[in-house]
Amino acid sequence: MRAMVLEEPKRPLVLRELPTPTPGRGEVRIAVSACGVCRTDLHVVDGELEHPKLPLVPGHEIVGRVEALGPEVDGFQIGDRVGVPWVGWTCGACAFCLSGRENLCDRALFTGYQLDGGYAEHVVADARYVFPLPSGYSDEEAAPLLCAGLIGYRSLRMTKDARRVGIYGFGAAAHLVTQVALWQGREIYAFTREGDAEAQDFARELGASWAGASTELPPVELDAAIVFAPVGSLVPAALGAVGKGGTVVCAGIHMSDIPSFPYELLWGERVLRSVANLTREDAREFLELAPRAKVRTTIRTFPLERANDALEALRSGRIRRGAAVLLPTASPSSPGR
């Protein structure tokens, strides 16, 4: 099979021909039809998430069809359309797993990090972490739901019943969680890089009540804020924008250091918390909710061979509307769109 492989962090991915994997006990093999390009992939490729499996096939927003079943697999048939997210395996026996917090399992393995992922024509995955996908989405449209959508949904849940929600960093996750929040009757206030008029316009098109630079204060006091951008200095800014009793959720797996800030920003029973990974229950809930909320993904597609171009577009901030998605079956000469 063809695959884009990370051989060394901070180096471009390399196109390789690899053996098609064979599913083991409890695993399925999937013919990949689309794989989203997530900022976490950048953190892995750029060496900000240390100790990846090497060589590694990145990618954890995988959409495809089951083509082979390993021993002891129930609930799937050949041809089923499925998705594979970031969490790829958990032990099932630790205190976290047994208390419904498998996202915190100390022995967890992650797709496209410790397990080969979807920047390839085929992938094997633990059947416990493979999910049926809702109809109404093309394969490429469904791909961002599997991380951007899931992490956005879990982050929004952490704001509880907050009505006015700020979002710092208006990328793939933000454009999906905005739609869910508006469907729930909330208000969204979008914060982008200074001068990024295109992202601000996009936020307003999706229904945001206000959009501006992350250096600005919103026109109203927020009840909560979600920080998607991996920029630690946004945390004090978000705390300064939320009112007493408000919550600031750090939604990324990696962030630059948070600078010191006066206790006054936290005082007043404000809450600062992180979101780590996701649970299978998160996946089931969001994938059932997305079509009911009429969530739509905005995408730009690239053929598999142009994975480095997709990563660079994300790295440099050139993908201002939605998410990048790789298509393993696309022609090598196909332009991104």
C-alpha cells in the first residue's frame, strides 16, 4: 500500500510502499477513503509531541470501509463505513477505564502517534475504537468530525450551560463546535489572529454574534471560553474575558507555556481546565448529534501525495475556513480544493 511516513520528527513525510497490514485479534482492517489533517498531526510531525512510534504513518481522522476482520470481532461486516479517531487503544482495566474515564488511561495508545494512522491506503484499528458514521456526509466531509468535531464537542460540554461562549482560534474544531453551540441556543464570540479578516468573516457567516482579534475584549462578558489555538498567552486573555464563575477550557493536546498572570483573573470562582482526548461515549453522542444539529464541515482536499503541502498550509495559517482532508485515491496531480 502507499503511505506517507514520518521517518524523523521535523522532517517532511516520505511516500513509501508498505505491506498491507493484517488485522490481529479484536482488530479490523479498513480501506481508507479520507483522512483529516489535524493540528495534532502537526505537533507530532514538528516534534512538539515527543516519542512517536518511528517510522510512523500519521493521521487520526480516518474514514473508510471495513475490508477484513480479525479474530473475535463482533458488530462489523465487510463494507461497513466507519471512522477511527485519536484514541486507538486503552487497557480497559485501570481505575480510569473502569470509571468511564478511559480518555485518561495511562497505557492508552493513540492513532497516528503510537499506532499507524490514516495517511495511507489501509489501516488496522482496534474494533472497540471504530465507529459507524452517520449518513448525509461524504467521506471527506465526515473526516473532520472524528477529532475536530469530537474534541470540540467534549470541550463545549465542559462549559456546562454557559450561554455566551468565546472561542479562541477559529479553525477546524471551532467551525464545528460553533454550529453545535448555536443549535443549542448559545451565543458564540470568535477570536482569531489579528488581521485575519477571512476567518472572522467565516465565523460570522456561521452565526457568531461577534468576531475579532484575540487581543480584543468582546462586547459582552462571557460565561465561558474555549481555547483551541496552541498559544499559552491566550489563557490569561480568555480569563480576562469571562465573568465570575466562568470557565476557560484548554482544548489542545499541546500548548506553548502559559505566562504568569495576576490572581485577580482567576479569582471570583473562575475555573481553568483542560480537555484530554475523548471517550467512546463522546464519539457515540456526537456522531448521533451532528446530523440532528445539521452540522456541516467545510473542507479543502489534497491527494495523499501532497500531505506535506496540507500540513504546511495548516502550519502557516493558510487554511482559514474549516479543515484539510487527504484523499488516498486522488490523482497525484489533483490540486487541493
